[in-house]
Amino acid sequence: MMDSTHPYSALTPDCALDALDSTGLRADGRLLALNSYENRVYQMGVEDAQPVVVKFYRPERWSDEAILEEHVYTQDLAEREIPVVAPLTLNGVTLHRHAGFRFAVYPKQGGRMPEFDRADALERMGRFLGRIHAVGSTAPFAHRPVLDLETFGYASRDFLRQGRWLPADLIAAWDSVVEHALASVAHCYARAGAVHAIRLHGDCHAGNVLWTEAGPHFVDFDDSRMGPAVQDLWMLLSGERDEQQAQIDEILKGYEDFMEFDPRELNLVEALRTLRLIHYAAWLARRWDDPAFPAAFPWFNTQLYWQARILELREQIALMDEPPLVA
């Protein structure tokens, strides 16, 4: 049941279908909720046309200007025949409003999960990411944040400290390991030097890539922001160090066909992974008033959850002390 005080409580199926109707597309009544928590996303049937995907933006998360920057970036990529799923322009606009909600309409894109254990798939991913970054490096975002130690690290730490999220007997251990982890992140950034920030996908994990016979299609640029290029590469890596080294070699083989890669950024791989872990915990806490979150993440805010996060950060501290991968 949706809490009647939460903004999404007003987004009923009828409201969502009426929103699509307001764009001039006629919903045929078919509606399927897709796996999304930050926003609400539905596949909807359209009369005499292919189904579409409609994304209702979380109220008060992004400004209109920040959303439109995402739309302009993805449309620019699509116009260059880079396989991203960009919003449709309907009635001359990409950002629509209905019943207090802002939303965008996207073409439905099929595909399967990518197989990142294949060298050829990694090289193709690298090639397309190189093309995305070549465009992303041509101009900065003006209204979207930078992914850095401050926004993902310190801000997340401070939010968790201010709330009652941790069991009392784990607060001291958590505070200690987070401080140590963030100091190690700072050291990794110092070791990397002044790396260049560009427009990124920002959340380039396997769930945001749909694979077809034509190759990858990149979806969900909702977390797009400024940051180092390696942010869009490290989430493709997995396994032991020798496996990750082989994977980054394949990725960069394709990437550098279109975009020069600064090898100093490899100092940030484990640092960015650490920032993501801390930021993810804070993200769950920030969204806990949304009834969808306790239902989907019942293990959050439990003793076992925080014990696992403490252990995870200790492992990350050790990894950040090791030499980086090489390009």
C-alpha cells in the first residue's frame, strides 16, 4: 500500500495513462510497472503504435534544467547514431507535465543482459563508451552535479550520521571505517592528480545496458553527471585482479579508437567503487519514506546489513592500498 502522504501516492494507473494521453499518444489501457525505484517507470500500450516507456521523475530530485540537460545530451548522442535510448519529442518538447508530475516518453527498446565475460563484448562496450565520452567531453553540464569525494563521500557520510540508521553498538565501528575509507579515497585522488571531468552516463552497470544482435543499447541516463571517464568503465569489471586487468585491456582497446584515456584515472577504480558503496547506503536512507523502499529492501537498517557494509569497506581500504590496474 502506498503511503497517502508520499508524492507518488497520487500516481495511480489512471493518472499515468491520462498523462500519456496528454501528449497526444492514445494509451490503450495496457500498463506494466518496470523495475525502477528512484523514479516510477511504466511500459504502456499505445493505440495503433508500438508500446512506449514513460518515466515519471521523482518530485524535487532534479530541476527542470537538469532534466533537460539529460535529454539534450542523449538526443545529441542519438543523432550521432550512438545507440542510446533518448526521449521522444512530442508537441515540440521532451519534458511533460500532468497532475503535478513531470515525465518523459521513450521508445521501447528490447534486449538482453550483456555478457561482460566475453572479450569481444567488452571491446564493443569500450568502443561505444569512447564515442559517448567523445561527445561528453565537448561541453560541461551546467545544472548537474559532479561525482566526487564531496558529493558521494562526505555528503553521504554526514547524512547517515545525522539520522538514526545504525544500531548503537555499530556506530563507533562504522564511523571509524568510513573515515578511514574516505581518507583512502582522498589518497587515491591525490595519486591520480588533476583528472578531467566530462559528461558521463554515470551509472553504467549491466542493468542499464540492453544487448541485441547489433550490440549494446544504453538506457537510463537519469544519473548522468560530470566526473572522470573511468566512472563509466569500472562497473564493467569483476573478479580477481588478473581478470579485471584483462577486462580493462579489452575495454580500452575499443575505447581508444574514439577517445584518449588518461591512465592516471585507473588510480580511481577502487576509490569510485568505495564512494558508490557509501552513497548507496545513504541513498536507501534518503528514500526510506517512500513505501516502495522498505518493501524492496527489507534488509536495510538491520544489524546484518551494517555489519556487512563495515566488512565491505574494510576490504575496500585494503584494495585502495594496492597498486592500480595499468593501461
